[in-house]
Amino acid sequence: MSIPTNHPRRQSLLIREKIVEGFRNGIVVAQGLIAHGRGEAFDYILGEVTPPPVREAITVAAAVLLTAKQPVISVNGNTAVLVGKEVVKLSNILGAKIEVNLFHRVPGREIKIRDYLIKCGADSVLGVGDDASATIPELMSERRRVSPHGILIADVVLVPLEDGDRTEALTKMGKTVIAIDLNPFSRTSQKATITIVDNVVRTIPILIDTVLELKCKTRRELENIVKSYNNKEVLGKIIEYLYSRLREASRLKLFLEKCSNK
Ligand code: PTJ
């Protein structure tokens, strides 16, 4: 579909097209379209920017990833089509593994996602076919199937666009979970160790830049960045930020109503 270059919502519509194309190619599931719409609604309130408290979470996430022994980036259908190339770049900089992990594990879909990530430049992708032979305890969904060489032994897992159950199960296993989720109220956001309330299309490039910036720091300096971080406090700041935007919009609405009554 051609989107006029001067369309005020061009960027958002281009992203939507990627998701729709991913759906047509069998990478994104129908439920992924719904999840994307939910994300768009939150992004609208966020103002489609990455505000300061979110940047704080991204900096801490970068420091955690740089100090991790076995970092893994978990990829589902939406993430693959939205930021496949960027995920590969991040994994190369960090030396992190990429693993496909799906809620809707229909036959052959993980192969399509793996092939897509390889097209994006990945050397190897875990969690496909027999490689997903390990299980996350207490988890009943298809997300429980993980690679014994990836998520099972990871100390840090980056989970863009997740559902809450696995985040909770992974943290119970003692792993540090970094979630990217536009909904600050979701179980994922509430249960993750570090929550980045932002659109994955903005976060991954910022995360790459931040990792590159922090790469020259010593382990002690990186640990100091992480030490004072409080996820609940940062989530509170983000909710306050969303609230202030809504409050501002409602004041503007009252003002416009007053003007039109004159
Ligand atoms: O590919 P699969 O089979 O693993 O399925 C993937 C989906 C996304 C369908 C599955 O994980 C799912 O159903 O997720 P939920 O429970 O709908 O949660 C998705 C969350 O991601 C919601 O809180 C959305 O607000 C958020 N979200 C959607 N798009 C984005 C996003 N967060 C960040 N960036 C986005 N672009």
C-alpha cells in the first residue's frame, strides 16, 4: 500500500504495514495484529516519543546486558518483523544469542521466523524445531519450550512484546528479565526486573547506541549504574508522565469548549 509522503501519520502507518506484511507471510499471528493495536493506543498517549524515565530504564538495561554472562534476546513474530535487523545488530555487539520463543507455536512458524532473522544477518537462531527441547517449569503455554543452549541457561533475557506468564516464570528461575512493553500496567511490565515502556521500534536503536556508549566502562562502573535502579519507582514515573499528558489534553479540551461557547 502506498502511503503519501506528507501523511501526518506516515511513520505509524509504515510500521503497521510491516506488521500486516508479516501476517501475510505467516510470521505474525492474527493475535499479533491485535497486540500491535493495543501498543499503538498506549504509544499515542506516550506521544510516540521515548521520555526521560524510559531512557533511564534503557541505560540500566544496557549496563545489565553488558555485564551478563549469557544474555539472550527472545524474539516472537511481531518483534522479528518490526526490528529483525536491529535485533541482529544488538546481538552482534553484545555477543548475545537470539532465540525464537512463541506463544502461538503453530507448525513451521518458528522456521519462517528463523529464516527471516537469517535474512536480516543472524548467524544462528536458537529455539527452532528440536532445539526447543527444554521447558520452563510451571509454565503451561507454548512459551515454555526453550533452548537448553539459550533461554534455559541465560542469566539475562531481553523480552520484547511479551505476555506476563513467562516473565514471571523466568524471574522465578532467578533470571534478570528486561521487558519492552508499551503498556505499563501489563503483567509483563509489573513482573519484569527492568521494564522499558516504549515502542520496540524506538527502543532497540536507542539500546544499541547506549550499549556502544557504555561499552568502554569498567564492570564496576556498569554495576554502579544498575545498583540504585528501582523498577517500581521508574514505572511510577512513567505512569505519572502518561497521566500528565492526559491531564494536559483534558485541560486543552475544556479550554477549547470554553472558546467555542463564547
Ligand atoms: O508471536 P507470538 O506467537 O509469540 O505472539 C506474540 C503476541 C504479541 C501476539 C503475544 O505475545 C501476545 O498475545 O501478547 P499480548 O499479551 O497481547 O501482549 C503484547 C504487549 O505488547 C501489549 O501489552 C502491547 O501493549 C505491547 N506492544 C504491542 N506492540 C508493541 C508493544 N510494546 C512495545 N512495542 C510495540 N511495538
